[in-house]
Amino acid sequence: MPFYLVVYDITNNKRRRKVSRLLEDNGGDRVNLSVFECRLKKAKFNALRQEISSIINRKKDTVIYYQLCRHCLGKINSAGRPVERLSEKTVFTI
């Protein structure tokens, strides 16, 4: 199943909460205040993107979607406090 990183900068608290809740409700794991890791089938991901687009203000907010391949997942690094991830065995902390 494809792995996506969803990163956002949403200026309004109400819209930000809606997007956050939507990501959580769709199985996203919050790894930072405005960063979610998601494993979704392509159709579900496309529906999620459409729903997020209907929530945000396109002139003020930004949402970025990164699709990561299996090879890339093994190269994820982080520093500082450990983060629970979708697949700890493919992600390591330095």
C-alpha cells in the first residue's frame, strides 16, 4: 500500500483542526504538529486530497503530499524525541 507524508501550514485553527481530524480518521499517524504519515490505497488517498482541498483556503493555506517508495522509507532519519510511526522496522532514529 502506498505511503504518504502529508505536511500542512494552515492559518486558521478551525480549518487546521478539520484537516487534522480528517487525517486521523483516515488512519494517519501524527509524527509532528503538522505532519502525518499515511498508508492509503490510491483511491482513498485521492478522495482524502479532494476533501482536504474543500476545507483549506487556497490563498492562505498550504498542504504538501509526498509519496515515498519502499526504498525511501528505509532511509528516513530523525533526531530528538522518538516518534511512533506506521512501521518502526523501516524507520530508524539517530
